[in-house]
Amino acid sequence: MANSSITDSLFSYPRPDYAEIVVVRHGQTIWNAESKIQGHLDVELNEIGRQQARAVADKLSRGPKISGIYSSDLQRAFETAQIIASKCGELEVVKDLDLRERHKGDLQGLCHHEIAKTNPISYKALISNNEHEKIPGDGESMFELLERCKSAVLRIGKKHKDSCLTPSSAINPFSQIHSFTASARTTYFAFVVDNATMC
């Protein structure tokens, strides 16, 4: 989980003219534990993931009031968001399909350590520096992911801009935060984001 000093700094700049958005990656799933690629496949949290979500919820409940909670429609993200909502004023979790992580095409359901050998073309597309390269099997390019997530974040931010003095929204899942970093757009393995990490 992120250091508390980093998390605390998220709440230190209250301004009424923009929304402060807290991004949370979903808790662990069985497939995370097994290093399987999830993408748009609907895999639920395991018990460790639920414990992680409760820890994040506890931390967020001690910060400024949250004005909205958004999640993708996938179980792992939605359950993480519901656990957070239960500790942060019983807010309704709003599902937004644009918050799904990257569709990884025919790599979904496979183990990370196998794909370079079993699916070399799709693997090359996954790690490609070409942000417009799609993963075979109806997968997305990094550019498509960026545009989808950017649209969602801007839409959510505008909706909550004037809702309170320190508007905050907790958003699941975390994966798409890669899209907003220059390093992630130039190399797939720019950094690793642990389950239930906040930013």
C-alpha cells in the first residue's frame, strides 16, 4: 500500500474549483495471486483482497468527506468500491464501464510467465512502445485506454467540482492510472501497482 505521507498529501490542497480524485486499485483476486491476466474478464476478490479493501476504506474514512465513489462494473473493482462506500458515509457506488482496465485480447486468462512463448504476437503488442498497437483478439491499444479513461476522469471531475470545499472521489480500479503517465506510454513495465494501492 502507498506510504501514508503520500496518501496524506492527497488531502492537503483543498480548492473549490477542482475535484480531488483519489484513485484506488482493486483488492487482490485469485488470478492476481496466480499471475493471470484479467483484463475485462470478471474475477472476484479473494479474502486477502477484501482485507486490503477494508484497510483502504478505514484510511479513507479518516480523511475529508468523500462526495462520490465510482467503479468499473467488474466484480473485483465494484466490491472494493462497495467496501470503501460502507465506511465512507454509505455512498452509492456508481458503475462506469470506462473505468475498466485495458482489454488484453487473447491474453486474458493466461499466466504472465507463459505468454511470451505461447502468444508471442499478442505479447509483443502488450509491451509495444507503439501506443496505437492493439492486442489481437479485440484487445485495446494504450491510446484507446488513455482516451477512455481520460474521458471518465474528466466527466467525474466536472460533476464533483463544486460539490463541497474539498471534493474527493474514490475511483476503482487503479490500472488506468498508467495511462496518465508519460513513462507508461513509452514502456509497458514502467512501474508495478500493487493491489489496493491509493494515489
